[in-house]
Amino acid sequence: MKKFFAAALLVSMIFVSSAAMAGEKLTVYTSMKDSLIGALKDEFLKKNPDIEFDAYVAGAGKLMAKIAAERESGKLVVDVLWHSEVPDFYQLKKEGVLQPYKSPNLKYVESPVKEPEGYFTPVRNGTLGIVYNTRFIKTAPKNWKDVLGKDYQDAFGVADPALSGTAYGSVAALVKLYGWKYFEDVQKNGGILGKGSGQVIDDTAMGDLVACIGVDYITMAKIKKGATLAMAYPKETIVLPSPVAIIKGTKNLSAAQKFIDFLLSKEGQQIIANNYTLPVRNDVVMPKDSPLPKPHEAVVNAIKLDFQNMSSEKEGTIKKFKETMRPGK
């Protein structure tokens, strides 16, 4: 009898151990920088030590291609998708790929994008402003048209919207605000068509450009490393939200929901703010040296964009932009 109970106890222990080892597993596909997703992962796992967390970091285009390949094979690995191409989320919703979820923290979210059914939720409001090299530009620009002046002649850069989703968003926003005349005037003033979003900031830091349209967290990382850069925000703010969504059919639904709850929590949003990018909650503290506007202020002043239709307009906008910015035009 003792041997029977000992054997039963051993089987029970093995079962419990196996169940604990099985745990929940969460796979997140994201375009967020490694330092941000790493900080969020560490804090999330402190609160949820039973969840195994795996993050695949790549650009939005690569993430969408990877998901398309997984859908084709019938073996979806991804549980949660988080990147900054809002039109992609509308498309995935349309194709029935997303699982709706309304987090209890949804009530705190301030963003230019609202998805009332909960198929995706903004968790970060990416911003772009005028990044300038303080060795050459001594007075901070106050509005987008300041870069049309002689101080910026032949040395103001705009990232290629064909290479960068944020660059496309900034072009679409400024065309919405001023019409194509804005970029016609940029071109007449010797504006430079750069490469990716990071490259134009690098060129500005090096002095090859005196200023550019730049992304918040990329710029701040350069400043932290000693670059002679500063960032100015015109009142009409370019705000490009980064939504998060759960993939329909995930076997890790509970873990996915916990992660979204954490991203939208005050603690998760503080980590986002500490990484010099704009949170969606107005009750977190921005770093003292951050030039970013307050979340509510940025949303109120955001240039209104039709995110739902930006995908269908992208090809035409890029073609028109390149024609407009063509050297020697």
C-alpha cells in the first residue's frame, strides 16, 4: 500500500511539474526598439513569472510578411502584434485576423485613433518634429514653414516615404496641413530627399544636413549619446499611433490580454514615456529633459489623418512626393 501511495504521489508530482513547465507562452511581433520592448518584457515577467515571453523585433513590413507566410502555412506563431503602421491593423481587421479585446485600461487611452470594437488599441503615440543641429541653427523653429528660410537652404532633409512608414505618415500629414505646395517650396529651397528615418537624423547629427523631419525616440537616443541635436514641435503635431492587437485563434489568449493590460497600465506607460516616446495616458510623468508635448496636448493638436485609407493612398502619395522633390526640377 505504501508503495502504491508513493507511486501515486510521484505521478501527481510529475503531472504538476509538467503543467507548471507547460505554463503560458506569449509571442509578440513588434517594431519597437529593443531597449523599449526589453524593459517592458522584464517588468511584465516580474508580474507574470509563469508566462514564457518571446519577442520578434523587425520593421513593420517584415512583420506583416512573416504573418502572411504563417497564415499561408496555417501555422500562426504570433499571439500579439505591435507596430506603427495603423493602416495594417485596419486591413487585418477587415481580413478577420484579429481578436477583439477591450482592456479595463482602455478608458485612459488618448490617441488620434479609436477602434471602438477593440480589434486593436493604440499603446504609444509616436511623434515627429523638426530635428535640428544646434551648431548651425541657433533659434529653434516654431512652425513647419520655418524650414523654408535661408538658414535651411540646401540642407533640410525629408526621409523617403517609400522606405519608412513614419516618413510616409509625416509626408501625408504635411500635405494634409498645407497641400503639395509645402513640398514644392521645400524643393525650391534645396530640400534633400534622404533615405530612412534614422538616416536623416544621422546626417543631421553629422552636419551633412542642418535639420530634418525626425522621429522622437531616435532623436533623443542620439542626444543622450552627445549629439548636438534638438527637437522642436510645431503646434500642428504629427502623431502616428502604434496599436497593439491580439491575433485571432491564439492559444495564449489569457497571456495576450494580460500583456495588453500591462502595456496600458500606468506602470507600462511610464516605461514607454521613459524611453522618450509619447504614452497614450496623460497621468504619467515625462522625463524632465524630454521635449515631447503632453499626450493630451499632442492629441488635441494632432494633424488629422485618415488612417483607414492611408494604405490605398500610399502609392500615389509616394509617386507625387518623389516627382515634387526631384532634384533640378
